Amino acid sequence: MLKPGKWPVVARDAALCFIWGECQGSGSTPYRVCADLRDMACKCTCPSRKFPCKHGLALLWRYVETKDAFVETERPVWVDEWANRRRRPKADAEGDEPEKKRPKKDIRRAGAAPQEAAADPAKAERARKAAAKRAAAREASVAAGLDELEQWIADEVAEGFGTFSHRTDRC
């Protein structure tokens, strides 16, 4: 992927915001790969379901190692289209107002008692005690797991690591 022969085209824009290239894969047409250097986002035309794909990572890696190999030129249309799609706010059905974002969940209150419990002091105390009991049970479970792991490691060391792979083949 990093061989220069696999990348017949590598380029960048004048503002050093975007890099792009074409990577010759197994097919007859090269994959078009581009990246936004401001947030390291990548786009590739390969059929991979991984994100970023290996071509996007290779383009970024090549740029880090050989910046002077990237020719400064105007962005091609396909890079501009991708850049415009990701920077423009999405419009609603009428197309006149940007889509409203859903409020983010407040993770600071994840372990807190529900709002109704705050109104009744007895409910709040029961909720606090139940949360403390769950936390103690979780800590005990983790401690037991660590004790079991420590015993397993001691047993493996006692038997020797040379036989470890033979014993795990039966699983």
C-alpha cells in the first residue's frame, strides 16, 4: 500500500487542508482516496466496510513520510464534492432550515438517582443505598475475578510456558 508505484497520483491543495490520491488496487481502475488534514477524516471509493480503510490510512502515512511527493494543485471535483458534503449543515424537508441536533445525553448523571427521587428524601436515600450496594457487589465481583486470574497465572508459571500452546489446542 505504501509503495510509490501503487500511487500514480498524490496531491494537496494550497491551503494544506486536503490531500488526495489514486491507489491502484486489484481492480482495473484505481481507488480515489482523499483526506481532510484538519480532522484526519478520510474517504475512499474502495468497497471496504472499515473506516478508515487501509487506503485512507496509507494516504495519510505517505503524506507524513513524504510531504514533498504531494504536488500542490487545485482540488479535483470529487474532492470538492466530498468536502462540501461534510462541511455543510444538513437541511430539513423544506430545505430552508438546518437540521436540529439532538441534545447529547448528560453522562455526568449516569449513576445519579432519577429526578422523582430527589423530591422524596426517603426515595432518594433508598436509591443511594441501592446504588452503593450495586457498586459494592461490582467491586467484589471484580476482586474475585482478579483473584482467579492471579491463581491461573501462578498455575501456568508453575507448569511452564513451554506446554502452554499444547494445552490450549484442546479448546
